[in-house]
Amino acid sequence: MIHPNADNTATVRSVFIIDPKKKVRLTLTYPASCGRNFDEIVRVIDAMQLSDEYNIATPVDWKDGDDVIIPPSVKNEDIAANYPKGHTEIKPYLRTTPAPNK
């Protein structure tokens, strides 16, 4: 999936985020004409670390300190014990909670 007019001598650049268990968690591939966004790379690492530790998900455009999503797999009766900062139910399947402190 390379543009037909792309330079054959220039390469694309990829970023791989590999966790401590040697599992590839993310790949980003940039064309040679675009610089990498290190703020996005750090944001993704922060989001994955929070998700792994606290059983949350991050919404689109999430930034450190923003509210996070409680996964639909978490039952309503388990929310208080697992998310002590409270929560907001937007829809039965979409519940948010303040981000845990790192």
C-alpha cells in the first residue's frame, strides 16, 4: 500500500511498542514525508499502562488526567469496589470514571 509515485529508495518508518512480556502492543507506520508524533507515542504508552493496571479503556483523544471508560464487561454491582472515585453512566454500555492516579 505504497503510493505509485513514491520514491523506491525512501523507506517508511515504523514504531513498535513491545510490552515487558515481549508482546507487540502497537505498530505505527509513517510515510517518509511525515514526522513521527512523540506526544502520541507517550499518550498511547500512558493509556496502555493505565488499562493494564486498572481495567479501564481510554476514549478517543484521551489525555492524561481525562476521564476513562469502564469496560462493558464490568458489572454495575462491581463498579463501586473497583472504581472508588465514582462513575457517570452515559449509556448502559458507556460508563466513565475519573482516571486513577499513576
